[in-house]
Amino acid sequence: MQKRLKILTWHTHGSYLHYLSRAPHDFHVLSKPDRPPGYGGKCGHLPWGENVIDMPVAEVRNHQFDCILFQDDAQYLTDQHVYLSEAQRRLPKIYLEHDTPRDHPTAMPHPVDDPAILLVHVTHFNALMWDNRRTPVRIIEHGVSVPDGVDYDGGKARGLVVVNHLARRGRRLGSDLYLRAREQVPLDLVGMGADEMPGGLGEILHAQLPAFAAAYRFFFHPIRYTSLGLAVIEAMMVGVPVVALATTEMPTVIDNGVSGYANTNLDKLIIHMQDLLADPDGARLLGVAGQRIARERFHIGRFVEDWNSAFRMVAM
């Protein structure tokens, strides 16, 4: 039986941390009094379990942990030296890299360059693009779960786009492609800051998003360059057909024309969206094929076991 670990980490991506906390360990999440980004601790609307424990930065040195899980550059480069004791800084460490390299797609060295730390990437594409230097690498693909009883309906003859702060994040996240597609296809946008864009409906709580998405005919993913989004996988899990740019990890997730549509030609993607609007039965069949792939590849049980294996590797 695996030892139950005390893991110190940060609130970097709330939905990812929520899924990670399904692992049978205790996650102590750093917080500051005003709970700024990255230091929210156990907060927000996600249904946290009892194994997620708020850890004020002023108290962290007084506690014992088994492992440190970094999720951001500042946490690794600065926070550990500011908030952790010397003994805590000698603990086993994992750096969870959520993103693709930003400064250069192929030549950017990862900030971690340490054979004693495990670097976890969330997609094979991310691991391929980063210069990981001397740090050992493991890929742990996403795992998600959706509420029981949520099934694809598709009765709303519109497409759904889920991107946080799309107006602010611009071309990399496909703001221009969303606007171009919206000229020819009815699209709604949800996510943080969505009301800053045409068609933006605001933010939908994470627990409600699968059911909300299930009403739409299709899910459109306009992102050029980023990691594989949890919202895409959650939509696939409930049978919503996905139309996406064939970039980053997406071509390995969608079999074009079989389990969704993936292409780098936006005009062709728009035609596929229009066809899905005109053919509800075809949309349902496409979504069923995508659902089968998502349930096989991204189920929460596999995700938890992969993380248990990583924790065993470094801390046991």
C-alpha cells in the first residue's frame, strides 16, 4: 500500500489541482491573506476535498512535508527561498510544467536544470518543444471526470468556445480566429473575461460547464499554441463534437473526420461547423467517436495512477 504523502504546492490552475487532489495524498496549498493569483490556497467554487489543506505562507516553515510540487517559475526560482526552510528545500521536488515554451517554440531552456528534480509535462508536444536540459522528464497526460447523468444534447444550434481572458491573450489563443469564424457561424464564448469579446457570456462555474457545453451543437477550439485544454477533454467526455486547429497536441487527440475535425485551414473548419449545424445526427455520431477516445485516454483513474507512480519515484 502506498504511503500517504504530505505534498506542498500552489494554486496555479484550479481545475487541474482539483483533479490532482483525487490522488490519495494530502495537498497543502500555499495562501496569502488577500489570496492573489497563485496564492489562493483552498478557495473558490471548486468542490475541494478534505485532503486539500490551506497553508498560509507565514506558517509553512512550521510544518513537515514529504514532497514539494512546483507549478510556476516564480515558485521555483523565488518562493522556495523566501518561504521554505533550508530543510524543506532539501525535500524531493517535482516541477509540473503546464505550458508550452513562450519565448521561443523550440529553443527555450526550461528554468529547471537539475538531475535531482522530476519535470512533469502534461503533453508529449510540450515535452518535445521545451529544452529540458539535464532534468529527467515524465509525461502525465490530463485526466478528467464529468458529473454523472450529463449527456450530449446538441439542441442549441450554435458552437461553444471556452477560453479564459481571450481578449487579453490575443492571437496565441486565437482571438482573431474566433472573430473571423463568428462572422459565418453562430458562436458563444465563455470563460473569465469572456464579456470583453463579442458573443461573450461570462464565466461558467467548472462544475456546471460540462452540462452547459452539452447543449451546444459543437465545441470550437481556436487556440494556435498552448497546452491541451481541460475544457476540450471535458466536452469530449460528454460527447460534444470538437472542431479545432490541428496544432500542438490536438492532432493526436482528434482523428480528423472520424472523432472530430482538426485542420490548420480555418475556412475548412468553418465549413465543418456549418455542416454540423445542418446535420444534428452527424454531429452526434462524431461526438460519440470523440467520447470513446476521451474516456479511454483521459479517464481520471489513469491520471491518478500516473501521479501516484511519479510520487513513488521521487518521495518513497
